[in-house]
Amino acid sequence: MPTLSEPVRQALDAGGAVVALESTIIAHGLPRPRNLEVARELEAAVAAAGAVPATIAVLDGEAHVGLDEDGLARIATAHMAKLSVRDLPLAAARGADGATTVAATAHLAARAGIRVFATGGLGGVHRDARESWDESADLLALARTSITVVAAGVKSILDVGATLERLETLGVGVAGWQTDRFPGFYLTDSGFELDWSVQDAAEVAAAMAAADELGVEGALVVANPIAAGEQLDPAEHERVLADGLERARAAGVTGKAVTPFLLDHLHRATGGRSLEVNIAVARGNASVAGAIATAWAARA
């Protein structure tokens, strides 16, 4: 079992509201020193909604669910491996430090008994997956894990339509938060319609309870769009993304290198605006997840 911080342990023992937070966004997704500031902001957003934040990471080979200030500073400043579920045993055996992806965070949160998890965006099917077979481990992990994940869809650099198809095949439920459109991370609307939407935290908690009663395993993705006034300009986004894809092809960038290449291009080409959207997305998802966790705890 992972090691629980005292606030997380007390909350879980009392049947209180807890929200898991991933650490990869802090260790690998944001520049220093802004990453540590954002880590604190995300925890504060969860707390403001009435829940206990549980940032998850592996330190000295030990999985931690809930970090103190020193732990947050460590993942924000030290070298951290990027850990998916398959990497956890090897990191433990080596006594390594690592930041957890969506897949690893969901797995460890579920092991600890946490039912709600906030992230920025999910991994998904890559645009060249027909040739590369490149698909994020997040998708399979969510199919195996009973947890509710609040995310702003998947990054537009991925194949959004194929990702939604894979989520359907894997039995992962997807509902829009007060919308029937699937968000596109940097964009309010990715262009894809959803079958289901939820209007408030109580409705999500009711769906979670129904899943337990019906024996439906796997995650529920609550797709929370960024406000229209905070998104990247759609025309600019389309132009910059097309240019980035062409640059990646010309440079022979393939496989796992494509995502960081395109994210860096978006950051530079938008003058840093994509980074601020990324932060706004994560903050909004943390707030919604806190409300859902509070509603879920109230049902106990």
C-alpha cells in the first residue's frame, strides 16, 4: 500500500472528501519556479472546495499519497523520472524518485481508497497511431480503475476522435461537465459531441454510486471545458498546431518525442499563452474535483 500523509489518512478514515492530484504536471509539464506555485494553487483549489488534496509521487522508491511542503518542493525542483503504472515496481526496487502520470496516479489513488482525481488533460491516441501504435497507457489504466477523473479532454495534438472511440471500446464513461461537447484542452470545444452531460457534483456522485451498485468497473471521465474567454484563440490554435505538425514531420520527429516537440512549439508560438491556459485548465479541474469529492463524501 502507498504511504498516506496524515491529513489524507485522517480524511479517509473519517469518510471525508479527498482529491488525488498527479505530479507529472509539476515535475515535467511546467517551468520552474512556476511549477511549485501551481502545485500549491491546485492544492488550494481542492481545499477551497471542501476536500483534502492528495498530490501523489514516488520518493526514494516509496509511493506517497499526499505530500507536505518539502515533498512538493522536491518534485518541483529535483530530477524526477516519469512513472506510469508499469514503472512503479522498477522505481520501487531501485529506490528512485518519480512523478506519476495519469495512469500511475489513478492506480495509486484507487489503492489508497480515493475515488476522485483531478488532472489537466488525459493522454490518448496519437495522430500517427496507425503506423506507430502509439497510444497512452492512461486509457487502459482508466479502463481498469474505478475512479472519477476530472480532465479538460485530451490535448489537441492528439487524435481526439480516435481517443473517444478507444474510451468507448474500453468501457470508460465520459460525461461533459455542464456541456454536451467534448473539450479540447486549450479549446472549450474539440468539435466532438458527447452522449452524456452532468450538471452538478451531486449528479456525478449519484453516477458513482450507481456504478458501484451495478458492478460497473472502470473510470468515469468528467470532461470540464475551460471557459470560452480563457481558451486559446481557435484560429490561432489551428494555425500554430498545423505549423507544429509540419515542423515535426520535416525534422523527422516521431514516437514519444512528438508530444513534447509540439507542446514546446505551442508555447513558443503563442508567446507563452498556451502555458497559462494549461494552468487555468488544471486549476478549474481541481476545483470541480473538490466539489465532486465533497458530494461523494456526503453520500456516506
